[in-house]
Amino acid sequence: MILGKGKWLGSGKLLVEGTSVGESVEVDLDITDDDSGMTLEGRLGGDYDGEISIRVAPDDVGTYVIDARIASVALDGRAKLESEPHLGLLWNEGQTQSVSVALFRTNTGIACRGFWQELGKTRTWEILFKLKQNVVGQSAGGSNVVSLANRRR
């Protein structure tokens, strides 16, 4: 899976159908794995707030089973994660909510795009994920690095 073990930060926008200004979404994820799959745990921030708990495990036919709890939404589904883009389709028990999601690499991180359909209303989102240590290192700007090399030639 392209979102591998580690601490990830994501930020992006969620757009509700019929609106022209996206709402800010921030995601703080800790991804761990074990012999039977991966666990993604974290928190939503920005204009949305809530806990995230997602379990991803391979099945016996080459796809992955997903059990997701995001804020107050409970979804189950399937995904193809062997090649990019990673694609997933999830739904709630009553089949009144469905979510499609795609993950793919960009030159600045891992992009996550998707659609959420609920009772005739569609939401779309775009979130860019970066490893937390890379984000922290980039924000420092190198201001505490001193070079002792003579740069005159």
C-alpha cells in the first residue's frame, strides 16, 4: 500500500454539491501493520472533527477488505491495492451512503481523491498526505544548518 507505516499528515478540501467554496480538512494518521493487515488511526481536523479508525486486510481473492469508522460514519468495503491508483469502494450497512476513493503518488506526496454519496447529496474531496517527519523537516527551512565549507572558488 502506498500509504505505508508511519505518521502521516494530510490537508485538503471537501466540496459539498451545490457549493463553490471547499471546506478545509486536516488528517493526522498513525499507520501500523501486522501479519494480518494494516490499521490506520487518527483524527480529522479543520472544518470537520472526529476520530478515524480503519482496518485494511487482504482477502483470499486478491482484493482487500476495509472496515472504516470515520467520525460518526461506519463503512465497510473492498479495495484494489496492488497497483496504482489504489481504488476503494465502501458503503454503510443500510446502503444509504457510498464512498469511492483513489490514492496515487504525486511529486509532493500521496494524493487522496474521492466521492461520498448520501441520500442524493454528493461530496468530493482532495487531500494530500505527507509523512509527518518529512513535513516537520521541510518546515524548518534549514535555518539551523551551518555549512563550514568555503564556497568561494
